[in-house]
Amino acid sequence: MLRVSKLTDYGTVVLARMAREPERTFSAAALAEAVALPVSTVRKLLKVLTRHGLLNSCRGQQGGYQLARPPQRISLADIIEALEGPLGLTECSFQHGLCQLEARCHIRSQWQDVNQVIYGALARVSLVELLAKPSNKSIALLNT
Amino acid sequence: MLRVSKLTDYGTVVLARMAREPERTFSAAALAEAVALPVSTVRKLLKVLTRHGLLNSCRGQQGGYQLARPPQRISLADIIEALEGPLGLTECSFQHGLCQLEARCHIRSQWQDVNQVIYGALARVSLVELLAKPSNKSIALLNT
DNA sequence: TTTATATAGTACTAATATAGTACCGTTTGA
DNA sequence: TCAAACGGTACTATATTAGTACTATATAAA
């Protein structure tokens, strides 16, 4: 239903939590505790986010994870791309040649436009906006 | 990967084809032929679109399907909602009480804003835009 | 140098959703 | 009356997602 995966959903929750203390280093266990999610799940999540450059990690005692960039420079688009791969509403908008209709299809380029617009909207929401308590603020921002 | 289902994808192709002859009544077989998709699949698709008011149907010999509204009044948002249910990027944005984190979650309302923005973008693309050959036209439109 | 802590990588199972198809019933025009 | 065409539903196979566990490696502190 045009839904992000649960892992992505969790990702935004976890990253938003981290954004409240952007300098702090969190262990997976501490984060799981803070957002009330299973440790295994949070661990998986953090690994992926690290691999995609949104987090820095440090092993060993006193190790943990830290935001790789200031919160205002980590967007929903970044998070979704890290956890779900490149955004593409249709198969054909993601990669050429997968769709057998491609030759006869007249609407491929239009889907690509739509993708770009949605990407733009998601890119304009950073962890800072995500964290902002009151609503309607981000909306205003997004519609510029 | 933030992707619409194949059925939705097919739906846009089929409806775009119908929009090229907005007054014409198409049988499922004729449409399937026109867009090179299996008849069974197209049949399923048309039934759902009819149930959701995007098409009018007529049974019997000489029966078939017809756009229920002028093409400029049928949007991607309509199509996606018909085939995938109400748009909601996260579970919680769709319905209250599903997510156990809700009480402790600070970003629910932000997701709702994001949904609205994406809905708006999809609502602004009608079958007419979808059909328009050259690209970058819809983009300009969408960013207003 | 040893040990406890913490991440990295991977693999696996279960549950869910999607894709695709078929069948039977009903309506309607010729 | 018959054939064309939609309506509803059910079913199977496949793919994806969700959740979890296990082993290896790195690091800081004792």
C-alpha cells in the first residue's frame, strides 16, 4: 500500500532518537532500550545504516554508533534508500529492461518524473524536521 | 522499495490506454490485447477499478468498461488508492493503535505530513499528464 | 595479556503479501 | 435461446518482509 518496510519505519524512530543527542555514542542495546524495540532488530538496522554511511560505528568496549552527519543533513530519502534501495515507484523506473512492455509503454518517463518529485519531498525532511514536535511545520516547508 | 504493486503499475498502463479514447467502451479482452497483458490479469484489474468508481461497466454482449470521469479527473492518487488501499507510508499513519510504540513515538505526526505531501504530488498527476509524451512537463507542474 | 563489551557478517525460519490464474454465476443484446 | 461479457471468489505459487540467532572480529580497560 505504498508503504515503507517496518525496518525503515524503525530506522526513522531510531535515528530521530539519536538526533536528540547528536554527539552521543549509543550502543545498540541502549538504543533498543530507548525506543522500546527488540535488540536484535535494532542491531540489524544499525548495521545497515552504518554500511550506507548514515552512521559511524566503533567496536569494542565503549563502542557504539554515532550519526555520521549533523541531523539536518540526514533526510528521509537517505534513510529509505539505505534500507530499501533506490527509490522507484515502478519496476521500470528503477531499471531498464525489466519490463516487457517497455517498448510499447508510453508512460515510463512520466513515472520517472513522479519518482523525482517524491524523492524531492522526502529529501526535504531531515531528522530535525522529523523531531520537531508540532505538525504543519514540515508541511509548509515541503510545499515550497 | 517504496514501490507500487504490479497490479497498480498495470492499472496505470491500462487506464492511460483508455484515456486515449475516453468515450470508447473497451472489453477486457480488447484492452488486454492493446496493452499486451494477460487477459485474466486485466480482468481482475478492471473489476477493482470499477468497484472503486474509476470505471463504469456494462455487462452482456457489447458490454465493457468506460472511464467513469474525464481523464483529467483521474489521478495517480486515485489509482493507487483504488488498487492498494489508503496511502500511508507507515503503519501508524494509516491507522491508530496498530503500533505499540505510539505512546512513546515522537514522529507520528511528521509522517502524516509526509504522507499528505506525497498524496498531493500523486493527486496532481492525472491520466492526461501520464499520457503526455515528453517528459519534464509534469515535473514543472508538480513543483508548483 | 586477558577479559568483557560491542559491532560485523551471515544464515535461517516463519509469516505475510503479491502475482497470477481459474472457475462459476449473472447480465444483456442479438 | 445463446453467446459475449462482466462480477465474485477462491486457490496456488512465489517473493518479500520480519524476526532471530550464531560466529567472528575489534577494542578498551583491568
